[in-house]
Amino acid sequence: MASNRLHPNRNPSSPLEMLIASFMLGGLVLAAPAAEAQSIDDLFGGPAPATKKSAPKAKPSAPVTPAPTSATPSSPAPDMAPGQATVPPTMPTASTHPAPVIAEPVAAPAPVPAMARIAPSRPTLSGFYQNDLAYTYAGNKHWSRFNNTLDLSGQGRTANGIGWKLGGRAYYDPIYDLTDHYPSAVRKDQRFEAMIREAYIDVGAGDWDFRLGRQHVVWGEMVGLFFADVVSAKDLRQFVLPDFDMIRIPQWAARAEYFSGDFHAEGVWIPAMTYDDIGKPGAEFYPFNPPAVPGLQTVFTKEKKPTSLDDAGYGARLSWLKDGWDVSGFYYTANDASATFSRQISPTTITYQPDHKRSHQLGATLGKDLGPVVLKAEAVYTRDKLFSTLDFADTDGLVKQNFLDYVVGLEWSFPQETRFNAQLFQRWFTNHDAGIVPDKFESGISLLVSTQALHPRLEPELLLISSLNRADWLAQFKLTWKMDGNWRLATGVDIFQGHNNGLFGTYDKNDRVYTEARYSF
């Protein structure tokens, strides 16, 4: 982490702490009765099913549209923090914690006759409990996470055909009660939180569907990266390491969708914007850490989050499926969900304020099953996004930039649920300002490999995301054990490397090991 972190330093952990950390982090994998295990099937809950040929890939679905009742994990990394990020926005996340969930295209529902939608349904309740334990072993060694999450949601349909969903989520992390490693503002922000998640009603009318309320709007399709997923807000207080369903924040929105054969149209209006949650200065993954200036004190003021009707977001998306090609185009404008940091300089102080200003985005996506490999690509042109400049003569330290993000990905599937995904992405600043940190062209790659070759319930996964402009990368290794239909355990490591101005290098003292346990119902 950058040297100007606001939290107090701690002495490195004692050997006893390290021993306890190793014991707890290894305990999940060793929880099975290893002493009685005579084979890997005994250890992980076999016997393994007989080896069979891999199933053929399904043909691409209808125009890619998020499922109407839930958010589908899709593309990952948040927009780069102004003046800090040095590669296009990358979102390295995996099936549960770091490595990304592979979001398959979700078929847009075909038009359903109105009478077919009227049948009432009994309300259902679902959810999960999840515990995350993490130990940061780089820099100032410390326990950095012991988060407990409870997520509950109910949904159903009334006798007159109106669908509904209501969900909430609560977090509690005792790390912030048990340690003084973090500033008080960070402890208050990340100790406990309870929120409404999805809360909406669905109404159908012929070929039209309408959804009103707090909902996910997912437009992106890439693995581990956020490019076309421009509507979602994100919880980035743990950077992009958790699973997508832990990161995404729904928007209060009105959405209309029209279906006609292989054509799908969608319009969305967000009267009160929800913005990315970046935490408080001094948190481990706070996105903006300017270098200290000798003789001047650095101060952060309260974040501005405009919510008036003049600050509403809106957009439209059109999708087609033609000869196996899944193509969409969209326009979206709103206040930037990611914060920019304006700057004011006085004789004794530099003051930064997080703020959100309007930008405009025009984008396109495509997908195609080519047989042995699936092709996906996205491109988004963004206008009027603010970036921090290193030019101290600039009044507020911000400059408007226009740029084009584009990404191309290929994914191969092999027997035993083995997959390999490779993506090449680039950001091109069409009016590049010499004062910003990123180069005019910022390029990067991501590689993902996972398999169940060892055992159907045991899945190792490795993700690497790296800049091609400089040494700046993130590596994530994860081992998941699917105990049964409800329990899932995982352990892994997240490694950051690079210069302190890089998207990943700024967190190079945050390398950590972790465990995760989830019970779904």
C-alpha cells in the first residue's frame, strides 16, 4: 500500500500468530476425515462419477440480456481510479472470491402470451450465509478480514400476474472491533452494514415486460472485466477480489423490455443514482492515494453523491441474434459511478474531494460459438470522463478525457470441466492529456485456467491480469471444494505487483491468503 496510508502501523505478527493463521487457513481443506481417507474420493466426498465425454457447447442464446429475476455475473474491473490506474478497467474475480465467475450469455425470454403470465406462484425464500477470513502477509502483517454475510430474498407472483422480489443483506466484520489497525472512520464504515438489495415488481403486457424498483442491470459479458457493464454500481471496499454477487450494487430504476423473435430492446431510467462504494481514506483498498507533498498536509473531504432528477441516468440497448452471432449496441449517460477527486491547494493544505460528474457512453458487444472456441468482444466509447492530472497549475486537478475501451476474448472448453480463457484489452485516449498517469494507449491481457480433473468436487483456478505497458499485475489462485449441494469451501491467495501508480501495484503491500465458506439455501 502507498506510504501515505492514514492507518497506524503495527509490528509484524509473532510466530504464534503466523502459526494460528496457517492453521485456520488450512483447516478448511483438512476438515475432511483425512486419517480415514483411502483415496481422493474418500477425502472429498466421492466416489467420482465415471469419466464421460464433455457435453457439446450450447449454441449462443438469444440477445444477451440479464435474467429478469437475478443479476448474472459478468464482465470485471472497475473503472480505474483517476490518476492511479494504468491499465483499462479490470475486474479480476472468480467463481466465489478472487478468480472470476464465467458469466455465460443468458437467453432473452421469448415473448409469452399474457394469460401464461397470470398464474400465481407460492412465495419462495432463498439466500446464503458466507464467512470470509483473510490474513495480509505483505507489509504490516495483520488479520484483514473476518466478514460474515447473511443474504435473504423472497420472490413470487400475485394472482393478477404481477411478479415481485424483495431481498436484503447484512454484514458484520469483528476485525474492526478486535483491532486498531484501521482509522476510526474505516472501522465505522466497514464493521456493520444492512441494506435492501433487489426490491422490485414485474409487469408483463404482450411482448413488453416492465420492472420497477431496485434491480440489477447487467450489460457486460466478459470474463473478469467490466467494460460494457456500465450501469452497475459496485462495492469496491475489497477491491475486485470478492465474487461478483458480492460486488454488484443494484440501482433504483424503471426498465422496459420488448421481445420480438430474435430481437430485444431495452430502456432504463435511474431517477436516483447509486454510486460505487469506495470506503474511507485509510482503508486497504481506497482507490486514490496521492503522493505526499513536503510541507503540505493532505486532507480528504466528504464525497459528493448527486441524487437529484437532473442527475438521473438513462440509456437504451438493442440486441439481435443472427446466424449464431449475438450482437448488441447501447447508449448510456449518467454521473460516473466511480469517483473522481477534485483538488484545491492552499499554502498549508492539499484538499481532495470525491465527486461524480456526467459522462456519455456508446458501446457494442458480440458473441459467437465457433465450435471448439467461444468468441466474445466488447467496445465502449466514453466521453467527458474526468481524470486526475499531475499538473499543479490546473485549478481543480481534473481534465476531461475521451477514450475507447475494447476487449476480445476466446474461451476453450475441454473434458473434465477444464476451461482456458484468454483476453486482450486496450484503452485508447483520443485526446490524451500529458498530465494524466496512463499512456495514450494502455494495453493488457488476462489468462484464466480452471479444471475438475483432480476430482469433480475439487476445482483449482488460476487468474492472471497484467498490463502490457509496464510491470503491473494481479495473480489469484483459488482452490474450491464443493462439499454438497449447499456447502462450498475455498482457500486461496491474492498477489499484487507493480509500481505504486499502477492499478495493481498501488496495493502491492496487500498480498493475502484467505478462506471462504458459504452455505446456500
